[in-house]
Amino acid sequence: MADRRPDDMVRITTKELADAFIEEQIKELREQIGDKKVLLALSGGVDSSVVAAMLIKAVGDQLTCVHVNHGLLRKGEPEQVIEVFRNQMKANLVYVDATDRFLDKLADVTDPETKRKIIGGEFIDVFAEEARKLDNIEFLAQGTIWPDILESEKGIKAHHNAGGLPEDMKFELVEPVKILFKDEVRVVGEALGLPSNMVYRQPFPGPGLGVRCPGAITRDRLEAVRESDAILREEFAKNGLEGKVWQYFTVVPDFKSTGIKNGERSFDWCVIIRAVNTTDAMTAEVENIPFELMQHLVSRITSEVKGVNRVLYDFTPKPSATIEYE
Ligand code: XMP
């Protein structure tokens, strides 16, 4: 396939354009891969999901997907990956629950960059271990997209996931969406029949909920982040804010405050709600959440999430704050 996006390439905005792109890619993928085997790290994010769906169409069970659950995913995500890819699309899916391994390594680690390095490094180790168990893999598929290539050329971002694999693991890369912009990947994903909540998912950082559990991650505080995030997403969907607000999530900082629960003094965490709009994530404005919805969120979170007695709303735009907390 073309290594670079042709200057005159028409933006893929319709099902017809997406179908034509898919058909052409499938032909090229079959030519490139032949009867060899392909490996893919499937996070469940838009890009890797679209690559998986495309490869399943092109080469079926010559593809093996590895889904590493690092324990920092949102509620329901690993289950959805298994349901969509293993049960519905009949993919070869290796599911690795590495939660304990990641959380044990992260115990007592407070520095944000060290946390990121541990998560990234451990991910490569787990993925490489799984890859070694498989025979005759010659290709590694990646969900590289066009902005990743532009950013890595400008030196902003190192995008090559394969870059971290051990020296002796050499694969030829398969990157079927590398000339597409993000909005085009979504249109292609819909045309491939992926569920719309997967295709139109809000951005989610690689280190996952780990950056929303500031300081040293503990299992109980992480659970409070996951449960409060699930409530926020459910209420945004019910109230027509899903797809309208660019990114929204919860953070549970590492401090406690006093409160009253069931008539008794409590000393518990607070949940911070963050909801922002942006076009390029370089700057961001805070969403004006209706007051009544806010009250409902406070009531649900304080009654349903264990260890929480207080809810705060972060009104800070970027700058001065970043979108995430770490
Ligand atoms: P910040 O916090 O820098 O975030 O304002 C801007 C956007 O980038 C996402 N983000 C990340 N994505 N790995 C990622 O893949 C990361 O380490 C990371 N940190 C932030 C963030 O969610 C927001 O959309």
C-alpha cells in the first residue's frame, strides 16, 4: 500500500468511500501476507480494533490478536473486546489478565513518569512473552494512523509500538490504516460493522486509569476511579452528552476528607469529575454540565462508590491545567 497519504486523496466520509478503501486494503493485505501469520496487540481502542476487523476479513485465522488487560482499563472494556472479537468475529484472541503483575509492579510508585514507564515496559514484556509462545509469526500489525506518522516525523511523538520489542523479535509491519486520519478510521470501523461505542470512543490514555489514580495506585482507590467513571459515562449517555463532550472522566486523588455516611462520621476519598471540549487537545474548555445532572451524579457516586463521600467538579481549562492529572 501507499507509504504516504497521497495529496489528492479524498477524505473518507461515507460508507461507500469506506467500503472502497476496505476492498482495496483487503486485496493488498492478502498480497502482502500470503499464507503467513500475523500478530496484533489489540487494546480495544479504535485504531487497533479497526485493524483487527480488517485483518479478520482479509486473512481470517492467520491473525492472532493479543489483548493485554493491565488492570487499568475502564469497566467493561476487556469483556467487550472478548465479546466482539472472539464471540462475534470469531478471531483468534489471546486474552491475558495481567492485572496482578502490573499492580504489583506499580505498588508504592508515586512518580507519574515512573508509573508510565513501568506500564509501558511491562506491556511490552507481557506482549513479547505471548508472542514467543506462538510459532511462525512473520508479521506484526499496528494501528498506526497518519497523524502518528506526521508527529513522529516532526519529532513530537515516537509512535512505533514495535520499537519496544526485544532485539531478537523481528517482524515485518502491517499498517493498514496508516494513511488515514482519525475521523476516517471511525468511518471505516463502522463500515466494518464494529459497535458504535467502540468506534466513537472518547480518547483514553495508554496508561489508562493509572493516570487518574494520582500517586501510588492502590486497588481500592483504582476501583473507586473505575466505578465512578462507569457512572459518569452511563449518565452522560442517558443525558445526550455522549458524543457531544470530547472527553470526560473521573479522578480519585490520594487524600481523604471527613463526611457523614449512614449517620456516622466517615473519612473517605473524593471523586473529581473532569469534562472538557477541544479540537486538538492542545487547549481545552470545560463543559457546562447542567446543575441537575451534577446533583444526580453527586448522589449516585457518593451512594454507589465504595470509599467516597465527596464529589468535586474541575472547572479549570487547559491551560493552566492539562486534561489528565498526571
Ligand atoms: P493532557 O493531559 O496532556 O492530555 O492535556 C491531552 C490528551 O492526551 C491524552 N493523554 C495520553 N494519551 N498516553 C496516551 O496515549 C498518555 O500517556 C497520555 N497522557 C495524556 C489525554 O487523555 C488527552 O486526551
